Amino acid sequence: MTKQIMVGNVPVGGGAPVAIQSMCSTHTDDVEATVQQIRRLQAAGCEIIRVAVPDKASAHSIGAIKEQIEIPLVVDIHFDYKLALECIAAGADKVRINPGNIGSEDRVKAVADACRQKNIPIRIGVNGGSLEKELLAKYGKVCPEALVESAFGHIKLLNKFDFDDICISLKSSNVPMTMAAYKLMHEQSNYPLHLGVTEAGTPTMGVIKSAIGIGGLLAQGIGDTLRVTLTADPAEEIVAAKQILQCAGLRQDGPNLISCPTCGRTCIDLIPIAREVEERLKSVNKPITVAVMGCVVNGPGEASAADVGIAGGKGIGFLFSHGKIIKHQIPEDQLVDELFRAIEAL
């Protein structure tokens, strides 16, 4: 089990539930827009939010943002340690840096000391695209071993200044490499791990990459918090993260929809029915399993674990629960409404 850190009031590691993170796409110095986006992401299920702090104007805005939000705020710092110090003083809940790129050791010490005094953890963010030149020379390329060695170099630097309240990420756009790096880090340390596949792309491919990379690691018991990175509205990252956690068996905050792929036995127009059910389930918060099946063969039998489901016949269908038919001869155009009446009754 990994050690536990506290990001604001959210525990990360040590057996705590895997926390969902995202990052604002707004300019941080636009306080109103940033706060509005954070509130929207929190409503979608985000539990920790990160903002970029590339300049003084952004750093000056952290206090005002922090005052208006409820979830922990992480600041993303590169190169300028003074920005980190200002954000820490303004109430940031966590700092994401690479200790090796903020300058001399006295600057690293200043950040470590400030975080220690305020009990603020640091995430060491190792990225395959910004690996140190000496490691690239040593290994000849970006590889899992180089990513892990980079992380331990940053850890050693923080440890030198008596700081160990650390979380680690080892991200690459290459899914197998990312997974191998996290697995290696998991085997060699007990620091909590922030999972992610960086630059995963648009939702079409990015969700698949993240489901394989993040979900595959979670299924092996590796990972304590995650961010799905998508070239999209950050709210889509939250939806994908929740789905990955649900598929990995780590959460069931809402309904789990199962549906058959259809085949020659299907006698109803199942695809639009399944899509309608999926859309209407977005407003349902019950931790239930709902089935949409094409025929009697794949109905109550194969979906016997479903709390409630529908299955089709020739222009008609039936309603079932845990493998038992509870209502026969339902006209096809009434199946979805009948299903949701049953869901409301659960």
C-alpha cells in the first residue's frame, strides 16, 4: 500500500478511493471564468482541480480563485520558483513541479520549506517529452527505466531538504511505456501515484488510450489518483474518468449500462433504444446495473446480474429483473418508458 498524502481535504494513497482530477482550460488570471469552470467540473464529479500558473498575473489570481471554490486547488509550476512561493502563500493545496527545472538547490529548498510549513504536498511530474538530457544520453531514448530514474532524482532532491510529502506521475503519450513506468515505480517505492496518459488526443482515441493505460494499471492495483487528458472540454475528462473507475470495479456512483451488440436474432431496433436509455440514465444517480438486450436468448440469461432490463422480440419486448421476467408483451415504442418506470421504483 502506498503512503497517504492530503490534498486539501482529499486523501490520496494509503487505500483511499482513487480521486478524479482535471485541469482548467481557462486562463488562470481570468478569475471569474476559472471559478465557473471549476464549479462545473465539480458538479460533474471532479474532486481535485489543477490550474496553470505560467506568469505573475496567474499567481496573483490563486487566492481569489481559492476563496470561491470547494475542491482542492493544485498549481502547475514550471521554471519560476517565485510563482510557486506566491501560490503556496495564497492557499494552494498542492504544487506540481519538476524540482530539477526550477533552478539552483536553494530555490528547491525554498519551495520545499514553504510546502512543509503549510503541509502542502508536491507532485513530481515526470514527462517523456521533457526528460533530462543526461538520461536520454544514458538510455539512448525515452524508456520506462529513464522515467523512473528521473523521478527518483527529483525525489532525492526534495528529500535532501527534509521533504517527503510527495506524489509521482510518469506520463508518456506511449501507452505501453507509461504502464511499464508506473509498474516499475510501484515496485520500487511506496509513493502515491497520479495516473495519466499524456497528450492522449481527442475523445475518439484519447478515451481508448486512457482506458487501456489508466484502467489497466488500476486493474492491477496500481494508482491512487488520475486525470484523463483529452483535447476537449474538461468535463469530458471527468465522464471518462468515472467510466474507467466503474469498469475497473473501483466505483459505482451511478448506473452501469450493459447492452448486447445485436445479431441476426435481433427483431427490434435496438441501437437507438440503447442510445436513448444511455442518454436518460445520465440523470439517474442510483448504483444499479441496467440491461438493454436484443432477444430472449441474450435477455434474462446473459444479463441475469442486471437489476432491471429490457429485451426484445418481434415488435414487442419484456421487462426483467435479476434473470426473471416481470412484464411480458410490451410494445416496442413503450419499452424505454416501461424500463424507467421500473428504475424509478428501485
